[in-house]
Amino acid sequence: MLAEDLQEQLRRATVALTATDGPAPLRGEDIFESNPDYPRSWDEFIGQSRVKARMRAAIASAKQRGTRLDHTLIATGQSGAGKTALAKLVAFDMGAGLVEMAGKVTAEEARKTISGMQDGDVLLADEVHQLGRRGSEWLLHLLQDGGFMTATGFQKMPDITVIAATTDAGVLPETVLNRFPVRPQFEAYTADEAAQIAQQLAARTGITLDDDTAHRVARACRGSSRDMKALLIALRDAAFATEEGTFELALEWTGLTYDGLTRQMSDYLVTLVARCQGRAGLATIASIMGEPGPLHHTEKALMQLGYITIEPNGRKATAEGLKRVRELLGV
């Protein structure tokens, strides 16, 4: 027992000596300081009843056992679905500190960040699929062994919970995915749930929104709370630019259409129909668009809207897609 105590003291001393000026974990109400729109209670978190039930059970279990929350993977193909809001609410409910990091983080950057955390704190690894192969290696060590391999050997880290958020879980190696025992399954918001979110955001933005406009906002943003906030702000400001057509002007300012097309989605659809006669391979479409980045999420959205299908010989516009392009081109 004495030897174990000495080892723990040595670990803590090592962490303290090697810690750098990484961000201090946010605690309590400070967790929400970056965005006052984040829900602070489970009742304020609209929709996702299964997700909320799963996470509340995991939190209750961890508190009862006196341990940290199990590592959690929040994966959904839609951006702005509430992944970050969920992670913040979990940390707040656990009474834990929260540190956020996103994208392609190196092992050294992660080590510096985590070394300043405490046992039981939560690390939100957003867009974790962007880590790549080398990043996945240090993440696996952290999840599996609780530390990092350094030039001087293995360094144990505080016993934290990793909440990884991603819109593309399929990119992560299976060995990493298997280290997340808690995986809440997000579902698409219903039209009414999305409208409720729009109403909630409007109230916090100081906007009065009728039910019809709330549903129009929700549809144009395809349930993304992030896009809803941007559209609501544009809608608020548009009233100072014109007395009529404020909603249409707000859509123009945010680059959205009434049915939830972004500019990239519109460009993709017009390219497929007008430039490729309604059928083409992804590489051809991307080349004509001059788009160097991936189009995975754009294609997924267009399929969900019923505008395209993906077939063995390429992408094909549906009848609804052809009709929508005629609307976009005004023909």
C-alpha cells in the first residue's frame, strides 16, 4: 500500500513538473462561457431522448461507483446537431472540468493540454476524425493505457474522460473506436423538434419568432443549431435593410436556400445536372467545381433531400434533383 501511495505521489509530481501552459479546465458555469446558447439542463436539451437517457444513465452509474465517466464517442453525420452542447452538458452534470481541443492535434500538444487536468475531468476532442494515423496512435495509447509514449518513456496522465465528437466516425481505426464503451446514437430531429430549437435560440437572441417562421428556419438549416443561430441573426439584421422579404434576404446573407442547400450543395447539384447531363463520377464533379476538399457531407445531405443517388457507375440526379436545378437556374 505504501509503495502504491509513493507511486501515485511520484506520478502527480511528474505531471506537475512536466505540465506547461496548457488551457486550464473550465468548471461550473464557465463551461458555457463561449456560447450562452448551450443548454444547462437536460430539459433544455431539445430532442434526442435516447441520447439523453443513455448519457444520464452513464453519469449516474459513474457517480454511484465513484469513478470518472467512461470514454464516450458522439458520432453523427450532421454538423451542428448538438455534439458539443451534449459534451458540455455532460461535463457540467458530472461536476468535472472541461478542456476542448479540435482537429489535427499532435501528441505533444495533447500531452501538454492533458497534463494540466485533474482526475475525472473531461477532454472534448472535437472533429476527432481529423487526427489522422499518427494522431490515432497517441489517442489509442491515451484511451488504452492512460498516458503517452515520450522520448524518456511512458508518461502517465490524469485519469480523465475523453469525449470524442465526429461527423465521420468511419475514418477512425477500429482499434480506436473499440475503446469508447459509451456511444450515444443521435437521430435526425423531427420538424417540430427543429422548430423548437429555432424558437429557443430566437428567444435567447432577443427575436420573436412565430411558429411558421420557426419551421422555415429549421428547414433552411436542416436542423443544425449552428446554422439556425446564423440565420436568426441575419433575420434580425435584415429588418434594418428592408421592410419586405426579410427572410429571403437573410437566406441570401447566410448562403442558404429555403430547403437547406448550402452554396456548395447548390453548386454540386447544378454541376451534376447542367455540366454533366445528370450523371458523373465524384472526381469529375469535384474537378469541375474546383473543389479540393471532400464532398462526403455534401453528397449525404443531397441524398437525404432526395436530389441525388449514388450508383455503381457514378452519381445520378433524381427527378426531384432535376426539378430543383431548374428552380436554382430560373428556367
